[in-house]
Amino acid sequence: MTGRSLILALFLFLALSCGSDHRRAETPKERTVEVRTIQVEPVDYTLRYETNGYLEAIEKVQVRPLVSGRVKEILIEEGSFVRKGTALLKIEDRDYRTLYREALWKLKEAEESYRNQLQIYQRRKRLYEKELISKEEFEEAKTKLETLRAKIESLKAVVRKRRIDLDRTRLRAPFDGYVVRRLVSVGELVGPSTVCYEMVREDPLWFVFKVPQELATYIKKGAPVEILVEGKKLRSRVGYVSPSVDENRMITVKAQVRNTDGELRPGMYGRARFGYRKVKAFIIPEQAVQLFKGQSFLWIVKDSRAVRVPVRVVGHEEGTLIVLGDLKRGDKVVVENLMFLKEGLRVKER
């Protein structure tokens, strides 16, 4: 090959190479993803707070006898449910029964003396009216009658007291409730200072839970609360709000729960839920919200481009999520083919 031919071949090679590089440098056609969207409208939504809690007895008492003596018989054991007035234990009543009988006998004697004196008084009254006896004799009979009448009233009071003391030898439940603890045994000497039982009232109960101090302005006495215990939904109202905040900046709240069927027990766990503030929110299909590195977001279409919008999920209802975020009325939210989207990607709605 001559030198002239070699130069020409090299020129052609370089020309072809440049043409190939130019073709490779051409910008490829922009990718477009087809999506389905829905238009969103703001709705009024009440923000809710939900937390764990437990049932607590509103009334818990230590049951003490009002008379002294030795325990003769234990009638109710721990864990039992009792009605008001049920005898829990029996105290030896021999001495109290003796005192009651003596009081009855003395009353009977006084009433007999009163009847005799009444006859004397009536006779002397007739004689005095006929001026057959002196006034002093009549007044003497009258005074004795009045003294015996007063004595009878006094003895009646003693009989009532002895009757009450005798009845009190049976220690009785002060209300309908559960016996939590029995603290005495047969043969033990007890008195008004002796705690024999601990009891809790079964109805109503407190449901105790805690809320952050930020919600203090929303949770007030009388505010409605929904309680869920053992699969049962109970409507309640706040009955107590602690005046102080604990070390975790939490406030203790108590809501009263009715236990009319007796199925609830102090110490049972459950959940409390209540609404605390109304906001403008958006109801979005569940599949439209994605999660990445702990941040929830969704895609909207703006000028045929995919735009990612961070949102905060505040509720969940039947396949939909209630969200807050930088959305407005009429925004088009993508509900299909989300996995193919990226920020700024061209999209086509179908």
C-alpha cells in the first residue's frame, strides 16, 4: 500500500469511529410509567390517643369487728365474692348472749313493776279526785310511775345495745365485693383495732392509664374514654386526673368503669382510647402509603411528574389510612405501580 493510500484509510477509520461515538452519545428517550391516581379531599378528623392501662378497685377497705372476743369460726375465705351483709367470721358470743338475756330480764321486771304501779296510780288518782287522800300521796304514786317509765326506756336502750353487740359477733361484709385477704385464724383474740379481712368493691372500678403532659389540656374530668378489656368495649368518663406529672412527664388518669355483670377484676389489663383534637386530614388507600427508613410517604402527580410527599399516619379504618401532610384539595395520589416511581419521574395517568 502506498503512503497516500495509508493516509486515506486512516482518515476513513477515524471518521467512522467519530460517527459511532456520536451515535452512542445520543440521549435515550425519557422513561414514562403508567399509574392510577385518585383525587383527595380533606376531611374533619379527631386525633386519638391510645394506651395501655389496668383495672383498679375504687373502694378497698380493711374490715374490723366492733366487738372483742376470740374467733370461733371462719365463714369466708380469700378470693370469695360476697354480698353486703354476708357473715365473714363468727366471734365467741357466749358472754354477749348472757348480757343480752340479763338486759331482757331486767326490762321484763321493770315493765311488770310499771304495770303494778300504774294500778296504784289509777286508784290514788280516783281517791284524790274524791278528796279521800292527800295531794302528797297522789304525787308520790305519780312520781314512782314516771320513774319506772324512764327506767323502762333506759332498759330498752340497753337491750338494743346488747342485741347489736350480739349481732356484731358475726363480722359482716360492708358491701358487695371480693375478699382479697384473710388476716386472722380460729382462736385468735380480735377487737376493734384488729384487721380481719381486706375487701374490694366489684362495681364500679377504675381504669388507670397515663398520658403525656402535652395532652393535659385535652383530658379533663368528665371527658369520654373508650375502654377495651378482655374483648369488651366499655364507654366511660374520666373521673380523676393527677395534679402532678411523674418523672417521665406522664399524667395519671382514671376513668370509671361499670362492672354490672361481675366479669371484670381489679388488676386486669386493657387499653384506653380517647379523642383529643380535631384536624383536617386525608383518607388514603392503605396501599398508597409507603415506608422508608421509618418515614411514611406517598406519591402525587404534579405536572406529569412523580413527587414524593412525607405524611404522618394518624388513623386506620377498614383498609384506609388517615394521614396528615403537605397535601391539598384535588391532589392526585398514586395508588398503583408505586414500586417503579422515583422523584421527578415522568408518569402517565390512565
